[in-house]
Amino acid sequence: MAVEKVTFTLPEVLVERLDKVPAGRRSLLVAEALKRELDRRATAKALKRLRHTAIWKEMEHPDLLSPEHFSRYRPAKSRVTG
């Protein structure tokens, strides 16, 4: 993977915390955190676009028309937590 050196400004408090990370690991830490945040934002944006989009048609799933119907398909809390 190609890499590129970039310069950006951070709050002093973050720089102090970053200085505690071993020098050879700082870029990796920043890259992982940045990727995670950019992925999170992209997902949130996609979910906002889909907010009012039906994910199935009522006629195809008459068994999922109400919260009560849907709750039958969710695992019981006791089964999930053991």
C-alpha cells in the first residue's frame, strides 16, 4: 500500500497523549482511528439516506407487520445472555 506524508493540526491534549505511543506505532494508530471514524461517518450517511426506505414489502412478509410479530423473531434475552 502506498503511503503519503501529511501535516495536520491537533489539540495539544491529543498530541500529549499521542507522544506516549511508541514512535513506530503512531502513524498506524492515527491511520486506524481515522479509517474507523471515516467508515462510521460513511455508514451513518448511508443509513440516513435509507431511513425512510422500506426494506421489504408488506405483501412479501405479512408475518412482520407489527412489533409483536417482529418480536417473535428476536431471540429472547435469556437465550442471548445465557
